[in-house]
Amino acid sequence: MKNFFPACLMIALLSLLHPLNGKAQTTQKAVDKKASQINFIENSWGEALKQAAAKKKYIFVDAYATWCGPCKMLKATTFKNKDVIAFYNSKFINVAMDMEKGQGPELAAQWGLQAYPTLIIFNAKGKPVYGTVGFIKPNDLIKFGVQGLNK
């Protein structure tokens, strides 16, 4: 019993000194997640428009379907490229829209979408300025973004 107190004290001290316990660990995971992918607003065109107007930024839309193979490839590869992440997170308000649920079907009709993935750049007022259809490699996605910003 006399070794109990020093052991408890040691555990308490270690838990205080460990930088990734409790809330700090959750915060670090959120930072790591943000750094490992494009930060997308999920399925909220209205929120994207609101943020774009407030921040005076163009909007990058990933219009996808859950069953779409090339859409899944984009999410697993291109959208996780460090150069793509840095470029899109700094230059755009990014929104990923499932075009088969919520606002998706209405927007797909409004935007005239016929295949997925469709990637669209809108100006800060919500006017489409540039788009492409299909899987795209990281370097090409950055070029696409640059071209969209110049429209």
C-alpha cells in the first residue's frame, strides 16, 4: 500500500505532461485531418455561397455520386495530394455535393450535369466560370484551378 501514492502521483504527472491527451488529442486529429485533404463543405451550396461572398473567394465544387468510381478515386488520391490541398484550401471555398440527395438533383438539373465527377468553379457570386468532367490528376487539378481563377 505504501507504493500506491507515488505510483498515482507519477501517473497524474505523466498524464499532465503528455501533449496529446484528452481535448488536445481531439484537436490534433482535427488539424491532421484538415492537413490531409481538401476542406470541403459537405452538401450545402447555400453555405458555400455565403462563405464565398463573405471571403470574396471563388467556389470549387466537386459534384459527385456515391456509386461513381472516378469520384472515389478523386477523393482517395487527387484530393489528398499535398500541393492540391494547399492550393485549394487557400484559394477557394470548397464544397462537395452528392448530386443524388438533398439539393443535389435540383442543382444537377440547374447546372446541366450529365456525368460524374463534374468539377466546377464558380465566382464569388455563384456564377459558373469553368468546369471539367471526369477524374483528374493532381497537377492538372491545380492547372484547372488556376484557369478558373483567371476567368
